[in-house]
Amino acid sequence: MGGFAGKVCQCPHYGYVFEGSIRADLPDTNEPAEVAVAGEAYFFPAGHMLYPELAKALELNPAYALQRCRDLTQRALERPSAAGSH
């Protein structure tokens, strides 16, 4: 995730999975990956990498953290790629 410290998401995620599953890896910890499947509510703390696997979910996130995440993503998308610049 370009622009994110340690390439992990710094926004906590709260939600409910309607279909499919979402896996969250917690790099730099001894914690195993967490998986939320259809019918489950979840909380993934800041410092994760998310892998939605054909999931339909409702997320409720803190506005300040979500906006910071969006800002970092937008800046990464606007940055010219190293491969494309000369």
C-alpha cells in the first residue's frame, strides 16, 4: 500500500460480512491472520493488511482515520511511477 507506514493500513476497520470473507494479516506481530466470514462482525486494528475475498461487507470506520487513509491513497495514485518516469 504505497504511502502507508510499513505498507500497512493505519485505519481500524469495524464491520459485518454479508457474503464471502475478509482476511486481515497483522505483519510484524506474532498474531495469526484473522478471517471474518459471512454472518460475522469483525474488528481489525490499525497495522493490518486486508485481503477481501469476493466479500460483501458493511464497514464503519472512524472518520479521521478513514480520511487519512484516503488521502494517502490519493497521493500514491497521483505520484508518477518510477518505471514510467525518465
